[in-house]
Amino acid sequence: MSNPRSPILRPAAFAFVVLLVPALRAGAQDSQYWSIQYGPVGQLVGGQVIGGVPDLSATFYNPGALGLRNESSYLLSTESVQLESVSTQAQPGLEIFDTSSSTFGAAPSLLAGGLPRWFGEDTQLAWSFLTRQKLDLRLGQRLTDPLPVPWVASAAESYFDQRLNESWGGLTFSRRLSDSVGLGLTWYGVYRGQRTRKELSTDGISADSHSLSISGVSDFDYWHVRTLAKLGLAWQSHEWKLGLSITTPSIALFGSGDAAYTVSLAGTDANGDGVPDAPFLATETAKGLDTDYRSSWAVGAGASRSFGHTRLYVSTEWFAPVDRFTVIALPDATLAAGRLTQELASVLNGGLAFEQTLSENLSVHGAFHTDYSASVGGSDANVAISDWDLYHLSGGVSLRFRDNRFTLGVLWATGGKTRPLEQPIPPEDVPQIGLGRPVEIRYSKFTFLLGFEFGK
């Protein structure tokens, strides 16, 4: 079962490598921090509003800026749809690595509202609910005759499903310390749920009537609740707006998870004696497992300045590293014990944006920002699967009608990486298929935005 040099077992090892590995590594953004932006204007300027938050999205970007707002809003929301796609493209001769997946549906959003000023005119309170991470991905491939000689007929299927959602709900307290300084805090409760399932099966028949059947299914499903806080300090003058934000590491509260796998083999010849081994079946299910999830310190800074009818924005945010931790505590006896972990690297993102006022009620916006992956190590050791950097462009218009603001815009993100896919056995053990050759992985996302903010 573990000797890939066996003439009968080698195709089984080949099938596991070339079918399961691309599924493991091909995913959307689940280890980036700046992929989702909030607020009607915040989305158009790519979230570059730490130093100049114009609406209730201040509850997330800079709670201190909420206390400096002169106007009062009671509801903010965005309605967006997005088209998200990921693909792998191999060099000529590696058809097995050519696959893609696209999804279309509602985009993550922010819903926020103001509360009565129970603590005086200098204090503003608000509530907010936002989607911080979201991924819904299914990659699959069916192949006819993927196995080399001695198999004269073969078939294989491989599927990978992952669904991830992380939602934050918070209450914001923001106080005006002077006409130019505001200080605030948003306390969040965080819910994270993730389900990942990998399936593989392959069958073959050789010229001398040997048959091969191999299949494997592994999946895990968990949820976890934690809490964290975001502090903000804001300063403003007639032309300048400056901001500083600090996000605390999260504190774990409770959670639960399940994990299972099934592996079956028939027709393999581990010792190479020409006699097929006895069929093998291993399966295990574990329920009610302990879970954990951690997030890092983050420090953000931003500024915006007006030049007549033009306002420029700049922001940057640094995220501290997170040491490897166990997401689901699997039983020691399982084949996958110790693999459901996560580790995050230090990341620094930044961006630029502009707002051009065309009239009292009409403005045009545009932005660019980076979105680097924090993932460390291969997907066999992480519940996160993306390890490539993304770059975002956004733009649109903002219209005012009385006390209300409406925005229309388009956001585009793209990224990818070209590299050999990881494999559990060395490429020289299966030289005829060239596992060491690089494969191009590409990701893109288009978001179409309709946002609104209602005033008094």
C-alpha cells in the first residue's frame, strides 16, 4: 500500500497525486484580509477609508470616526452580486490539471444602523453585522483512461467542495473628544463555519486481467465562536482626515466539529510478487470534536486630503503572524491526525483611492489596493487553501438624493501563481507523467455593487 514503485500500485499512487492534489490547492480567497470591503462609498474606494470614513462603515474601519460625523444615519446596507472563478492550466501533456470552477450569487455585505444617543450628543452608538470571509467552491474532474500501461482501460473522478463563512456582529461606542478628535470601540462576536470534502475514485483493467479499484473520501465540518475588539482614533481638519485602528487578537469561546474518512483498495500489489493483495478498507468517524480558531493583532493607518473638488485617500494595515494551531482536535489514531491546522504569516497591505466631486449630489470614485495571502505552508497542513496574492481595482459613482446616498460600482480582483503542485511522492517515482512541471493557477472576481444609506 505504501510502495509506489510496485508496477501495479504505481498507477494508484499516480491517481491519488494527480487527481487529489489539484483539488487541494485550487481555491478562492480564504486567507486574505482585504478581499471584502464595506459601505456604499467604502467599496468604491477599496476600503481606503481608515483616515476618512464617510458613513456607518466607520463601525468597522475606524470606530473613532463615527463620533465626528455631523450627519446622522439610521441604516446602511449594500446589495451586490459577484462572479467568482478559479482555474488550473497545465503545460501541454498534462491534461489532468486543466479544470475550472465559477460561482455567481450574492456578495458579502455590511448592514449597520445608528442607535439613540443615550449617553449625550457627543457619543454615538451603532450596531453592525458583516460577512468577513465567504467561500463556496466546487472543483471536479472526470477522466477516461488516465492511467498509463499496463492499464488498458481506466476511469477516474475527483471532486473537492469547500464552504466557508465567517460573520461578525458588533456594537460600537464612539465619543467626540473635541471638534477634531474622536475615539471609539467596536466589540464583535464572531461565528466561523467551514465544511471541506474531498472525494477520489479510480478503476482500471490491465491486459492480463488484473483489476484495480481505489477510492477515498475525507471530510471535516466545524463551527466556532470567538470575540474580539476593534479600536479607532480619528482626527480631522477642514482639508485633512487621519485615522488609526487597532484590532485585538480573538478570544475563543466555544465550538464543535466532526471529521471522517474512508479509504478502500482492491487489486494492489504492495510487495510486487504479481499476486494482488487482499482488499483493504479503513474508515473512521469522529463527532463532537474540540475546535479553535485564532486571528491576529492588526494595526491600520490612513489619511485623506481634499484638493478642491478632489479628495485622495491612502491606507495601510499590518497583520501580525499567528503561530500554527489546531483547528479541529482529531483523535490521534486517525490517518489525518494533526493535519487540520492553520498558520498565518505577517502581512502588510496598502492602497490608494480618489473621489472627484462633479456636483453637489454626484461624485466619481476609483481605487487600487493589494491583498496578500497570509497562508503559510501547504494545504495538507492548513484548513485555508489559497496561497496566492490578489490585486483589486474598483470604481463607480455616488449620488445623493435629499438625506439619502446611493452608489453604483464595479469591483475586480485578480491573482494567481505558477508553480509545481505539491505531491506526497517524489516525481522521479512516476517519471512518465512529469509531476514536477509547473501548473498555472488563476483567480478572478467581479462584483457589481448597489449601495444605499438612509439619513434622518
